[in-house]
Amino acid sequence: MKRARVTAKKARVRVLVNKYVATFFSHFGAMSYYKAIKKQGISAKLMPVPRKVSSSCGTCVSYEHFSLIDISGCELECIYRDVDGVLVCEVEK
């Protein structure tokens, strides 16, 4: 007697990841935020603020995550979410 072969398709879970750009009032705030989210295991990079956005210090942190990350004590100016190439302010201090 032959055994019936049962195959189950693996369910693919699609997690929506957004791109965020966080701007700061000072370079120290940008460095503090960068270190804090790196400690959480989130890939991030320090970069110049995009021309579309004005910022006090000129340095921002860009990262991709499923939700925005608001860390107190980092002199945060605004966290922008990239929506089809347009930066929309999600959190403003």
C-alpha cells in the first residue's frame, strides 16, 4: 500500500517595513539616537539631511523598521516616514 504524500505549503508572512528619517536639533542628539537604536539591533545609518527636509544640525538617522522609534533625551526634531518618495512628518517635537 502506498502512503499518500502530504505537503504543506509554508505560509509566508509579509511584514510591512517603512523607511524613516529622524532629524535632530544637534549632532549630539543624532549620535545618541543612532547608538540607542543600534543597541536594539536595528540597522541604521547617519547621513546628511535630505534637501527636501530642513534641520537644525544637518545630520539625520535613516533606518527601516515596522514602526517608528521615539527615544527620549535625543533632542529629536522630527521623524519622517517615506511614503512613495515623499517624507511625511510622523512625530514632531
